[in-house]
Amino acid sequence: MKQKRVAAIHDISCFGKCSLTVALPIISACGIETSVIPTAVLSTHTGGFKNFTFRDLTDDIMPIVNHWKQNNIEFDALYSGYLGSIEQVEILKEVFDKLKGKDTFICIDPVMADHGVLYGGFKPEFPKSMSSLCAKGDLITPNITEAVFMLGEEYTQGPYTKEYIDGLLCRLAKITSGSVVLTGVYFDDQKLGAGCYNVKTGQISYAFAQRIDKMYHGTGDVFTSSLLSAYLCGKTLEQATAVAVEFTALCIKDTKENFPDMWYSVNFERNISKLIEKVK
Ligand code: PXL
């Protein structure tokens, strides 16, 4: 038997639960070996904290990859998230080319923006650069803001129409050769979820959960980490999207109802056993 193995390429925000401190526990809990390339070390994430430290690890990325190559280390999936600069995006293209084997699945979460605004520290040209990286993905998982920024379109607030989201998915399918799972989709005030364009079938589908009226950081990382885990555990892309929508909604609901002090992220830890059940 061979254990599946993922390389997760994100920053480490030492406090705040996002990127690697979310991807590593979630993917590992699903039984998948998780190697990491930390792209930067921050004292906290950038959402709501001031004066955080930021140590750039760009110069360490290729030496790590080259050492892995020398040791013939192979991966079932490469998973990139928050990248701190256009230079890092360019390096990631080379990383994917070097580490991709015949059956390696490339999952790109183009983390950079939400609610119509770019995260602090990103230049206006960053989305264009990120969209060129997305060309290499077998799966990309933007939220609606990231999607419209990569397409050079205006951001509008929801509720959205199905025609608009179907159109966005089709336009996103042109910037990647892979599938697209678009997050933050809602057609009314009751339900929130994701739209999925499956490149293998050409089909568009949707998955929704009860909308909880509260915004938390790190939920995009919970979403894509659980989606990728479910997919690697053998679920179809549509089933994996539903797993990720349900698990992320569960973590948000639990945090809102039971952990009022946890403003900086969600409590995914005490719900992780439910994710393990869902991916089986
Ligand atoms: O969750 C995405 C993310 C990852 N890494 C850093 C962030 C954020 C979102 O704010 O600030 C450093």
C-alpha cells in the first residue's frame, strides 16, 4: 500500500490559524502525508493584526525543491496558497514544473483578496501574475473577489444570479487548463457555498450549506485543504466540493455559537473527526 503525499506551499502565520497551520493538520488528519515548503514566516496573519513580522523565505524555496529532487521524492498533489510576491509566483511555476510527476495533481488557491479588496501588501498587478500561475493548475479555488480580479472584471456584491456565476466559471476555465471551484457563491440570503466546473466532464454543479452571518479569516484555507483531502481520498470533485462546503460551514457555525473570543479564525480542531468521517 502506498500512502498519498501532498506538498503544501504556503506561508506560516505563527498565530492566527491559516495557511500551513490549517493545511498541515487537516490534510494529515485525512491520512495524507503532508510535506511543506514555508514561503514566509509571519508572527500572525495579516487580517486584523497590526505590526506583524514578515520573514521572506523566497531564497529557500528552490534549494528545498532541488534537495527533494535529489532524493527522488514524489508527490500525489502540490497545493499552493498564500504567496507573498510576484517573484514567488514566478518561482512557483518552476517548482510545479520540477515536482510534477505523471499523475501529480496541482491545486492552486490564489489567495490574495476578499470582499472586493486585495489583502494588504499586494500590488495591483498581483492578480494578473496569479492568473498566469493558475494556467498550471489541475484545480483552482478562487473566491469571487479573486476570480474577478484575475479576470480583470469589476467586483459586485451578491446575491448573484446563476447565469452570472455560470459565466464566471466558464471565463475562469479559460485561464486554467484544470477544474474550477469558486467559493463565496450565494443566490439568496439563506445559503452560501461553491460553484464547481469540472474540466473532465464539462459540467457545472453547486454545493450549499446554511449561510452563517459571520466572517472569519482562514476559512478559505479550511475549505481548500478539506476539498483537496476529500478528492485525494477518492471522492469526485463534486462530492469533495460538498464535503468542503459542509465542513467549513460547520466550523464557522461552531465558532460563532461557542467560541466568541476566536475572532481571528475558526475552531476546526474539534470538528476534524467529522471531516475524517466525511472523506471515508
Ligand atoms: O488565509 C489566507 C492567508 C494566508 N496567509 C496570510 C494571510 C492570509 C489571509 O489574510 O494574511 C499571511
